Amino acid sequence: MKLLTKMFSKAPAIAVVTAVCLSTVVHSTANAEDKIRWKVQATFNTGWPALGDPIARVSKTLKEVTNGRINLKIYEPGKIVPPLEISPSISKGDLPAAYNYLAYDQGRIPSAVLFSAVPFGMEPWEYASWWFEGEGAGLAAELYHKQNIHPLLCSTIGPETAGWYRKPIKSLDDMKGLKIRFSGLGGMVLNRIGASATLMAGGEIFAALEKGTLDATEYSMPAIDEILGFHKIAKFNLFPGWHQPSTSTHLLINLDKWNAMAKSDQALFEMACTAATMRAITTGEALQGKQIKSFPSKGVTAAKLPNDVIDELKRVTGIIMKEEAAKDADFAKIWASQQAFHADYQIWKEMGYLPRDYD
């Protein structure tokens, strides 16, 4: 009788242990079956620091943290679809995901450019703050969910240079008539002041400079421009990057696939992209000073645009932004959000940080 009593008294405990074991087995089996194997198109070369390598970091992080259950195979630019066809391919479900520069959607979605780069706009940490703590992520989701796409911020870096030129720019007249590679809203501003701006893929720029098809170009930060070899032809690298105080790139995921994912997997993707964004900022900031120091040995002159040129570019930018906002309700809404956030941020920036001219 005592033996039976002991056995029955232990029965609830045995039942609990059995249930836990069965739950673990079922959960493990479900996880083993719930594999994610995606082809992911990259817009930028994954060997480019800060601009291109964040998606490689995301892939590596997700693979390691899930022990291979999530495996993103990253394809270099153009290997699956051309840059301008990335978002439509994701929208249709032909491509599950891509690391994309949203300004390439500007022709179809005018307001998309505001999530990539804005002349005289936000610096990288300010953009990241607006995205994560302000309305950025919500507005991007609102815009791209209509395209059956879910966006995640995966990189934001510091300013591009104002361009590589064959001759110095001492006045606004020196920019008039120049055939220059410029993208997005910055290109629209240059066209308005009399330059001839054109969009061109990174891999095509050097040859265009060499042949004289281009007089000047911008592309990215000095450490990335070095890889593309602009300094071999255009010996004047101008600053500041008025047209792109920050450059942001996003992981775009087909919305149906995103919604079908477990919440835990969605969280993993969000954490991996947030970590990659932080590393993009730190990598980009760490490399540029040393790169500029190397200019004299290559015969390159680093110079700043005259203040009156910058003032005029800013004035024309204001006109362009108002015109674009008047033409598109989404553009107006997102631009208003950015301006409001910037106004509040400027109070902190001016009070909390040392002024630029402090010595």
C-alpha cells in the first residue's frame, strides 16, 4: 500500500516531466521544419564597407544564432534582377527579399527617396533616431505595405562627398553645364542650377569618367570611392556632402512571407538589422579620416565648397522639396514628419554638442 501511495503521489510530477519532454520534441521538430532559405539580392557590393557589407552581417548573424535554420544567400548587384526591378520583384513574390536603396523606387514611389537620402537632411544618428524612436519605421511600413513589402532599416552611414571633379568649384557658375553623375533629389537640385545630372550604376562610373562622358561624379564616402578609382581621373574631391548627409539602405521582405513568419523570427530579423545599422555607422565613421589623409600621396585635393555655393544649393533644395510635396501626398506627409523631428532634434544638438567652430 505504501509503495502504491508513493507511486501515485509522484504521478503528477511524472506527467509534468513527460509533457515538457514531449513539448520540447514537438517544438524542436517544428523548428527543424520551419527553415528559411532565401535568395537575397544586394544593391551594393557586399565587399564595400558600411554601405554594402551590412547585409552580409545580417546573413551571418541569422545563420549563427539559429544554427543554420535561417540561411540568406546573398547575391551581388544585378545577379538576379537589375536594381530598378528589385522592389517590383519582391512585391510579386518572385524575389523573397533584397537589401535595397529605396531611392531607386523614386520613379514609381516618389516619396521612397526620403528614406534613402535628403539634401540638407538628417545625419545618420538622427535618421536612425527618427526611424526607431519617431515615425520613420511606421511611415515606411505604411508606404511599402501597399506594395506588399515590409521594410527594415539595415544600414545608415555618414555623408557622401559633394563629388569628384576634374577642376575646382569656386562658384556656382563652375557647376553649370557639367555632366555629372548624381542621384535622387540632389540630382534634381543640380539640374535646376544648370548642371546636367544623370543616374548611373556604380560599376559604370569610372569608364564614363575615363571616356569624358562624365565631367564629375558622386557616389559614396571616400573609402568606398577609393575602391571605384575615381581619384585616378578626377583630382578634386569636394565637401561637405550637402546632398546626402546620410545614406540609408533597407532590407525589403515580401509582406506575405513576413506575415507568415513566427513572431520570434520576425524579432530575429529586426535585431539583426538593428545591429547591422549600428555597425554601419561605426564602420563608416572609422574609415574616412585616414582615407582623406592619404589624398596628397595620390595627387588629390580635398576642398570645401564655398559658403555662397552651399547657400544657393540649400535655397534651391527648399524649392524642390516644396514642389515634390505639392505633387504627392505621401511625400508631403513623410517630409513633414522628418522636418518636425529635425526641429526638435536641433534643440538638443545645438545645446548638447560642441559647436563646429569650437577650438
